[in-house]
Amino acid sequence: MLNPVVMKSDLLFSLRDTLRSETFVEVVTPTVRRADLGPGRRLPVDLDGGRFLRAMIGPALRVNMEHHRRVFEIGPCFRPEKPDELHAPEFQMLDLYAADEDFEFLFALAERLVAPHIRYAPQRVSVAGHIREVFGIDLRRDALGDLPAQMAAHLKMGSDVPFKTVLGRFVERELESQSKGAALFLTEFPVGGDEPCARLTPGTAAVLNRFELLIDGLEVVHGYEDEPDHDAFVERARAVDLYDDEQALAWKAIDAGQAPAHSVGLGIGIERLCMAASGIKDISVFQQSAQF
């Protein structure tokens, strides 16, 4: 009979063991942050100066590459959304950054971390390739153009809906269903989505070096090569209203030469990976302790 506490403990040991073998060092960044990222994105806490519980680990970890070129953290994150079987108000994430590595390194690392715990061999599916098949627009060569309008019409969504929302719905409806009974790396996402920190793929017009790993319908892993061009990063992040104080602090460290601009980053939902490994579609089963 499955013991979820033991399973989660074994999984965490395996992840740490693999990362240590790859010369990553484990660090701890603040769970309570100063930056307010805007309405609904962080839970406030009543501490000196007004603070917020982090919703993700993110830029604070990237800055720690000042001390070591490969870093990771496993720790709690908090979201204000209403919980359900797939979402919890408190959950664990593994985040990592590696300096001076490329996108293929990140794919290979993600597979080494996840493959021992799942029953499927991951396959790659190109979001840009599917867009070309449906709309006849080749984002490797062409800019977005009227793709946002075409995609909104295809989904019967209003023309005033932001493209990042439309794109998320398109990927969910058209591609995520393919991960039922499988593991899929969705890659070659177009610009304009909700991961503006990803690097524009060299030689393409509108494709990002970003992926998501979906296992049996669950998003478990996301990864990206960081955009090393400060101005390009800020422009894309602001275009989707996702440029915030913590990203500005990370870029301050990069511009000062304290942290590297060329890096790759990866995030794994720990409870999500437990769910994918066990086939149990209830995140509460893998919460570490009773909720006091």
C-alpha cells in the first residue's frame, strides 16, 4: 500500500542526490518577501514593514549564482487562489539555475530528474509547429502578426482577451490533452505568453527557449533559457504585465556583474511529481503533514 510520506521523502532524496552529482549546491532564499507583485499574486503577512509570502522561488535564487554557478532550492510556496484537487494554498517547489548552459542541457537535466519517477518516456511536441499546422503561420520565420486575433477567433474568445490568456487556453485545449497516458515536453512556445523571461530562440522571429513537461494531464515541470538581453527581457515582461520588483533586483545584480546573464532555470512541483508518479490526482494526499 502506498505510503505518501515515504514516497515523497524518497523522491526528494533522489532529486537532491541527482543535483548534488551534477555539482549543484542547495541554498535557501526568503519565504517572506518585501516585494508586492500586485493584486492577487501574493499573500500578505503582518510582519515588520509589511511583507508577502512568496508565490514562487524565482529571481532571489538566480541572484545566488553570485556564490556558485549551479544552485537549487526546495521549499514552500504559497498561492492565494482557491484550492482544489490539483492546487494547494501551500506547496513545495524545486527551483534551480545553472550558469553558462544551453537549452539542451536543461532538457537532459529535466529528464534525469524526473524519469526515475514516471512510467512514460517523455516525447517532444512543438507548440510553434502545431500553430503552423492550424494557422499557417511559421513563428520560426515570421512575427506574431495577426495570430492573436486568429487564435482568439479559433477559440471563440473575444478580441479584447489578452494574448497570454488566449495562448494558455489554446495550449490547454489543443495540446495538453495529448499528455493523457503519456509524458510530453511542450516546447517552442511563442512570444507573448506568461513566461517572458525565456530567451528568444536564436535565428527565429517569435519562438522562445522554453518548455513545459506534462505527465498524464498534469503540468509538472517548466524550464527555460534566460533572456540575456536586458532591454528585450524588460520589453517582453512589461508587454504582458509581468515585470516586477524582484526581476528588477535580479537584473541589478546581473548588470553589476554579480550574477551571470547567461543561465538556464527549471522548476518542478514536488507534489505534482508525486501525483504523476503515483497516479493519484489529489494534491492533498502528498501534503507533508496534517494542516494545523
